[in-house]
Amino acid sequence: MKTWKHCAFIGVLAILVLVFAFGCSGNNLNGTWVDDKTGTEYKYKNGNFEVYFPDMGNPFSIGTYTTKGNELERRATHYYGFSLGLNRGLTHVLDESKWYSKTELKSALGDLNQYEWQMTERDFNQLFEPWTLTYSVSGNTLTTFAKDGSERTHTKIMSGAETKITNVSKSGGDKKITQGNKSGGSSSSSDSLDGIWETNVKNADFVVIEFSGNNYAVLRGDGSPILGRSGTYSVFENKIELVRSNGMAAVFSFSRSGNTISINSFQYHKR
């Protein structure tokens, strides 16, 4: 009888272990992770993901993901016109403020044979194929292994509650719906950042930025505004959220000391 009870206990324990390993392992991905080598941000939240390029100040793709054991499978559903256009040399074809589904992208590109290197039929299909990785999470470090054996490490910069994922409308429009809650209110003085701020770091998310009231604008070195890089902003705890006029939002780490502010670890000085 003891043997039977012992075996039953072991069996139940094994089932619980399997349920935990296969059913819950994806939860520890929730959050925003930065590739330690490229700086690319990978945002995971409850089955949805977003790839974000801080150097462009724009998202690249969104989609869904699933996990099973230590395997992670991502499948992109939409690509952002601005980022894909720059990445593939198709800025003259794609609307920079639009999210493209597979059907919409194919329609916008037309006959792929007209492109020399920007987009072959194989390239197009690969954009929407599932991408499988092996992964492990240890504290604030995410390690992924591709099928070719390449290894990447990522550092967590934002919790799941703070992470925001774009939710594109079914029509493939550019509406921005965010998930997650701000862990604090807006800054006590909306005009406290008024002025022009610049950094000497050329690969920063933006080199020159102007704040006025609740508005911001990213500028060129000569002070002229960059098209599509303006909107409203708010500061909460150690984060700053920039919301473009088209509704796209991005959250960066933020701190201030006198006439120096830090955005994503880049220091900006007030002119």
C-alpha cells in the first residue's frame, strides 16, 4: 500500500512539473529586453511581441509568440512601413506611418520581380514565417540560441506591467493601443523640460530634442524638425513616454540632474 501511494505521489508530482514547464514557462518572458550587442528591443507580453529599433525611434514588427519547454516560436503579423522601408531600401514604396499585414504588404509591393535586391519572393515569405529559438531566463538576463547555433544575450529593462505592445486594428491601420500601466503620474511641472537638449553621442535614439509644454519634437543639428518625429510627452517615475502625432508611443528610461537629462543612458545637455 505504501508503494502504491508513493508511486501515485511521484506521478502527480511529475504531472505538476510538466504543467509548470510547458504551460507557464512563457510568463517569465513578459517585459522589455535589450539585445546586448545590437541594442534592439524585444518586447514580450502575454503571447504578443514587438521588435523595436531604438536607433530609428520606431518599431519594426509585431506578432505573436508561443513557448513550449525551452523553445520560443515567434511569428510576425505586421511590419511598420518606416522601418521595413529603411531596412529593405523601399522607402519610396511604403507608407512610413502604416502597419502592413502580409496581404497589405504584397499589395503595396506589387510584382516582386521588379526589385533587384530589396525584396525577392523568398525574402517576402520569410518575413511571415515562424522563427524558432531556444531560450533561457536567469534573473534579468535572457539568452537565446538560433538554429544556426548563434547565441544572443538580452538585458531586461522594463517589467511586464510597464511593457507596451502595439495592437494593430484589423484593417491594418496605424492606430496605437497600449497595454500595461504607468507606475506613477506625469511630471509635476509639464514645462520643466522646456528648451532644446542635445547629445554628442551620434548613435543615440535622437541627437537633438526640443520640449515645450507637453509637446516634443526631434530636430536635426541645424534645428529643423524631422518629419513625423513630434508629438506629446509625459514623465512618470524613471521613464519618459513620447507619443507621436500618429498615435505611436515609445517609453524610454529617464533621469534628470539640473541641466542634464539621461534618456536610455544617453546624456543630453540643455543649450
